[in-house]
Amino acid sequence: MLIRYGYDITIESDGPLPLILQMSARPERQIDLRGIEAFSTDPAIPFATYLDGYGNACRRLTAPAGRFRMTQTAVIADSGLAEPALPDAQEMPIEALPDDVLTFLMASRYVDTDRVSAAAWDLFGQEPAGWGRVQTIMDWVHDHITFNYQDADASRTAFDALEQGKGVCRDFAHLAIGMCRSLNIPARYVNAYLGDIGIRPPPDPMDFAASVQVYLSGRWWNFDPRNNMPRIGRIAVGYGRDAGDVALISSFGQHQLVNFTVITDEVDAAGRIIPPQAAPA
């Protein structure tokens, strides 16, 4: 399967504006690219690339004053299979976890485990440890939060999502991560392109999607409390402790967002879009 992904974003600022962009495929997916990630700006300016502390691919540039457009497109090969599951996967004792996994047990800016820990143990402390307990957490978060784009709040934490019962995909992810970490299960935040492959297309415009990875039986596994089903063609752009680590655009100054368009489409070998179709019943 081939997937074309990318974005078309325009901002406006009163003066030069340093930016960090995190909207490129993770380095481990670069081998699957069919060509390059074609990035351009209008007006054209130089930029640099680097990997952050979590291994996310970032672009660094300074937008000039006025209106500034950024575009990127690429085609990537994908298995076309739904994300794998392993119901027998087990939770691991903390002393057996790799060093680089330990940070995903800690509280972070949007995952205030000290405030959700009591609820986590009350709700899930008696569940049998392992994949089943993690899936029970995802099921509960999926049912607890009502999704609505109009309820987005950049300052909402996991505890706020628990109390308010509303939000967007990042809130589902933060609450699920908080519940897992409270139970000593490593969990990290994932930001990704996610098209409508294998599902009925929703009425909302395409956007980036937040989900979760949980560390079980020595590896990371994808979970998606917002959609609560294995998906096809998720293209991760960022892993981190929470949304603060994987901001799509970090700007060091004031700007206005003029346009924000995201594309994620299945295409054929000639680059023609294959319309989304729901999976067979």
C-alpha cells in the first residue's frame, strides 16, 4: 500500500519568527519513503534538520515577517495491515525495564499522575496485569471522554480530562497515559498522520492524530483510546512524554494561523487517490 501524506500551512507574523517543525515521518520509517519528503516554503528560506532527544525528526528555520507558507508532501509504503495486537503481552517489573523507558513512568506537564493515581488504582488496580488491563483502560477512557473539536483546550491535563469528561484526541491520550503510568506501566504519547483507510470517513477535516504506545513484553505497542480499534497506515511523526514534547510547530514569538491543511491519502502507483472505503462487515 502507498500513502501520500503532508501539509500546507500558512502563518503570518509581524517580524522574523524562529520555528521548529515536527511533521516529518519518524526516522525508522524513512526507509519506507518512495522518494523524499518534499518540503518547501514561500518565500523560500534556508532550513536545517536535526533529531531531538526522543529521536523525532525536526526542521529548524526562521520565518520572515508577513505571510509565510510551508508545504510538505511525500509517499510512503505501508503494509496495509491493521496495527498488531498481542493479548498475551505482559507488564514488566520496573527493575527489568530498559533505562530509556523509565522516563515514560514519570509525571509530565500534561500527565499529572499524582492527581489521577487514586482513580487509576480504584478503577483498574484489581484487573489482571498485562495486555487485558491496558485494553480495559483504553475502553474506559474511550467511553469516559466525549469527543468534540470545539472542546479543545491547550492547557487541559489528564486530571482535567478525567474531571471534565470531554476533549479531543490529545485528551484521550493524556488520560490513558496517566492511568497506565499510575499503575507502573510505561506509556508514551504519539503524534501521527492517520488517514481514513479501512473505515468510514468522518465528516471532520483531516488532522494529525494523537494516540498512545504502551511498553509490554519488551517492546512498544500501539493503542488508540480515541478510536479504540487497530488502524491501518498510522505514520508517526513524534514520540514523547506528552503533547508538549511533540508540538507540530514551536514558535518563538507571536503569529496568526492563516491556513492549516493536512493530507493523508492512499494512492496507487500512478499517484491517484484511492477513495476511502469502510472495511467489510
